[in-house]
Amino acid sequence: MRRFLSTVLVTVMTMVGAPLGVMASPQDSSALRGRAFSSNLQALPDARVQVRDLKTAQVVNTTTCNANGEFAFENLKAGDYVVELADASGNVLGMSPPVSLGAARSVALSVVATAPGAVAAGTSAGFSLFGLGPVSSVAVLGAAGAAAVTAVVATKQDASPSR
């Protein structure tokens, strides 16, 4: 009897929610606005900033900060993005947290460079793995470490301490 009532409840909720989902339309575009800072939290004028789509890993747009370190990206489609500080050769020097666009018309955020003088000097702060910038290199090393831990735990005979 419980299974039947659960099935009926789920079916009714699905039928009631379906028309609402069809009628709701996501906004056509959103904007990302923010400021770029050095590692000592000073505004970075004329720094190169790019926005990357997390789903496709492609750079969607690039701009340069104004004299106050402010930047803006207009007409972005709904999706998940990160904003990156980059040097002249495209190496990533700083990265924002992931941002989801779609529900909000405009999102404000800050991006901080990882090393003092990295953007001004046009260098990648001295650390590069496979030609990536320092932030991307650290992300790759972190992912590799997490994968190694997962592999060890998954292949261990008695993974549960309660057994």
C-alpha cells in the first residue's frame, strides 16, 4: 500500500510540476561584472580577464580591466563559468569561484592573482605543468591526487571500517 501511495504521489507531483516547467523560460542572457586584484589585494588596471565555460572548457570572451581593475562581460548564455586572470600568452594567473548564470540577470565577483607582480610582469609566477598556468597546474595536481586516493580506497579489500 505504501509503494502504491508513493507512486501516486510522485505521479501527481510530476503532472502538476510539468506545466510550470514548460511555462518557465530562462532569461536570454546574463552579465558578469567584477574587479581584478593582485595577490596583495591592490586593483589591477589593464589586466587581461577571460570568462571560461565550465561545460565546454572553452574561453567564451576576453576583455581588459579599466583603470580601477573593473571588468564586465555582457550577453552570456545561461551556464556555469569561471573568470580567469591571464597573462599575455594566455596562462591563467588567477581564477574566480564557479558561477552559475541563468537565474540572476547580473553577477558580481572578484578575481585575485596568485603571485605578486604576475600579471604586471606577464609571467606565470614560476610554476607551470604541461604549459598550463599556476592555477590550472595546481588544479590538475589536486585532481590527480583525488583520483589516486579514490583508486586506493576503491581497490582496498576491506574499505569499510565496520566490516
